[in-house]
Amino acid sequence: QVQLVESGGGLVQPGGSLRLSCVASGSISSIYGMDWYRQAPGNKRELVATTTSSGITNYADSVKGRFTISRDNAKNTMYLQMNSLKPEDTAVYSCNAVIETQGIRGLYWGQGTQVTVSS
């Protein structure tokens, strides 16, 4: 069984920072692309940032210059450093990853972590 678990969400004031983590566990052979998504109430799910296994990254225009995605392949962990947070960043943040386990490659999702930006 493979699991993705996010952590690090919470309540923060505008202008503040949070660091999200996404840890993959289980019988893992390889982890390929990993992504962060977010979804606010009433909105579609939005791709926030992506990272490949070699460290190539991409960001949504709305978070460029404020958010940084990174990963520690030795720990099967991905991070999202979020700085200069705005109320419009409020959402449930979820990670996903393409993971190979027992010879089969599949897409896995975490359960999400709530980020609330409010004064």
C-alpha cells in the first residue's frame, strides 16, 4: 500500500508563511512527478506547483515568486514553502505523485491540509 500524507497547514495572517509537507510511504520503487494542488470552496481544483524527479519545477502564475516547491528524494518527501500569503491563498492543499510500486505505476493523492489566511 502507498500513502501520501500532507501536513503543515493552519491559520496564518496575511503576509505570513507556512511550509507544507507531503510524505509518501509504503512499498515504493520510484517516485516520478509530484504536484501540489489547491481547492477553495466553490472553486475548481487548481494546480499550484509541480516538480519532476530531477527537480524541474513549474508554478501557477498566481504563486510565482511567493511559493517554492522542493523535494527530498531520500525521504520520499515534497515541500511547499509559502511566503507572503494572501487571503486568496486560502484553500485545501493536496499533493499527488506518480509512484511505482511492485512494478506498477499509478497516481496517488493525499487527503489534503487546510490553509487559511486571515487576520
